[in-house]
Amino acid sequence: MSCPEIEHGVAAYLDGELDLTSTLAFERHLGECPDCARALAREEALREAIGRAGLRFTPSPEQTRRLRRAVHTLGDSARPAAPRWPAVWRAPGGAWRLQALAAMLLVAIASWSLGRFGAPRLAPDDMAEEVVASHVRSLLAGHPADVASTDRHTVKPWFTGRLDYAPAVVDLAGQGFPLAGGRLDYLAHHPVAALVYRADRHVVNLFTWPAAYSADHAGPTPAALTRQGFHVVHWTAAGMTYWAVSDVAEDRLLRFAHLLAAGAPP
Amino acid sequence: MLSSIRDRLFRQDGRHRFEQAVLPHLDAAYDLARWLTRNDTDAEDVVQTACLRALQFFDGFKGVNARAWLLTIVRNTFYSWLEQKGRGGSGGEIAAPFDEAIHSGEGATTDPEMELLRRADGRLLRQAFEALALPFREVIVLRELEGLSYKEIAAVAGIPVGTVMSRLARARRQLQEFLIAHGVKEGAP
């Protein structure tokens, strides 16, 4: 281990933590330094083995249920100053007022939720934010797929009659990205297809719609960005726009995107 | 009366914001807790406690990176849990020795070793991860299984980025050495 680059250079290169200049410099260095080239080959072999092994632990369905319930219960006190009910609740003869209050509450909550979910809360020009918000909503619900199936011949026809276009549904199970199902979502002011995949046991949402919906200018090469800790990869192909979102490692999501971009039917 | 309605709405809003921050990252929280505790039940307990703590700290959360925020709390919860669990070997867990003498094998990287790395199966890899001391296990889990960037790992583990890099490098070296050593043993007829 003579080369000083081995300790940090190799790993940073592998982890995609180098900027463009350093990447090019390191690639030049790789050509001249057999030690680093060998170290990189080993680290790549290790990473592939880790990727294949499916080491991520996921909670069992019962555990998930318990944990979600706990979060839901906890959330009730998510505001520090817990409200104290006014005397009206306990006042004798206050029953009718109580009912009136309950009715008002209902109306208030209903209109508030309408306002909350009905109105666009995000700047419409940042589609990435919207896409991440949709991804998060699908996770909040706990069941990201309306049609849960690993078979693309089940998922694809499910969209027929629900959308004005037919989304391409590709099975990538052989490449480590099994299909988990599909869902209708609403983005770019249209109902759109959300395909659910798994990558290293992480949920991936792939949103796809005709590029005309969002006047998209993205190129055919998948480009990555990050929003709120989620990775987003975006590209267009054959008049369709694609957005993949997940919390899986960025290089895995890019690989997923490249596989789709390469195999997208015309 | 109006104030009670307002309070109720705030409560709803608080719950919504809290769920939105925590629920999408429950799987990541569980994965980290499971690798740290090495046990299903303890992992669930740690995540439950972490959610409670997350609620207590929720006002301080700026809403930028909920995943790194929650994972930080899970990690801290785990270490307090470990401390509470008492002396029962926990000190050894944190400072699990890494025998530099055995593992300092310089150079001598041959193709058969590459082959062993490539062929390593899930069971052996799992053992290799479990054999790592905590400071190395946590960074490699955050990087390889949860896909965090160096900066995010530094924030979660409360260490400088340089330390993240050297711990990752050491973790990977130990994994390779474990796989090669045990791969040879198992591969031998």
C-alpha cells in the first residue's frame, strides 16, 4: 500500500464523491498506478457482492404496523403546548354547545384539509419538489401500489382506461430492480402513471407521462439531483418524460435509470 | 371556543408534519437499528424510542433532510440504550478490537482473492458486516445499505467527513479480509 491515493482516492471515486476535475485526475492516475487500479477492482467486487446480497433489514408487516401506529399516536402531541379544553366541555347544560362545537370543528377541519390537499403547495416550476412530494405521500399511505404485482402483464393493462396514454412497463427483476406494482398519481396537472419498483429493498417510484404535459426540456441522459434527502433522476425519451425517486444510493438509482433509458421502446 | 378550534387544527397540522417527516424513513431507521442492535426486538424498541425522541426534538427540525435527522436520533438512541443495558459486554462491543497484526496483509492481492470477493454469498457477507466493530459497521451500513453521502454520514455519526472516509476505508478493508479468509476456509475441500 504505497500509493497515498489508495486510502481516500479510491473510495471517494467509487462513492461518487469527487467533483468532475478530481474524477478526471483520478482516472488518469488509475492508468498509471496498478496499486490503485487493483484496490478499485476489489472495492467494486465488494460493492457488487453487497448489492447482490440484499443485506438491508426491513421490518416485518407486524412491526411496520406497530411502528406506524406509534408514530401516528405520537403525532397527536406534535405541538408542544397541548391545547386545554375550555370549560364548555364540562359546563352543566353545555351539551348542545358541545354538539355545535363538534359540528363547527368538522366543517373547519374539512375545509382546512381541502385547502391543504386541494391547493398546490409547491411552486409549480420545481417539478422535482412535486415528484418528491408524491413519493413521500405514497410512503405515508403505507401502500405505494394500487395494483400490486410483479408481472408487467398485470400492471400495464391496469392503466388502460385510467390514463390518456399507455406507460411503458419494463421488468428489471433480472437486473436487481423487481417491479412491485403501479399506481395513479396526479402531477403536472394530469393523472399520471407511477410505477413502483424495488432497489436493494428500497421503494423506487418511477413517474412517467407525455413530455408535453410539463413542457419538458430534459435530455435523454438520466441526470441526478437531490431533494430533501431523496435522490431524483430525470430524463426524457421518445416523447415521454421520466422521473425516478428513491432513498436508495444515488449510483443504484442512476443504474436503474440507465437501464430504462437504454431499453425504452420507441 | 375559537381558540380550541385553532388548537385542534394546530394539533392536526402538527401530526401531519410529524408523520410526513418520520413515516417515509421508518424502514431506514429500522435497518440502521437492526444492524446496530443485531436483534429484531431490540431494533423495534430502539426505533420506537427514537420516534418518541424525534417528537421531543421536532420543533428544532428545520425540515431539510428528514432522513439524516431521524437516523441521527436512531443512532443516539441506540448508544444510550447500549449504555443503559449495562456492562454486559457492551464496552467490548464499542471497542471491539481489530487485530492490525493479522489484518495488515500488505499487497499480495492475487486474482483468486478477487474471485472470492465476487463469489461471496449473502450469508457470508452478513457475517462479515456483523463482525465489524460498531464505529465501522454504522458507517458502512449508512453508506452501502442506506446510500447516504459522506456529508450526511458525518452529520448522522457526528464525526468529520475525513473520519467518515477513513472509517469507510477501514470497514471495507476488513470486509474484504473477512470474505477472503472465510471464503478460502469454506471453499477448501
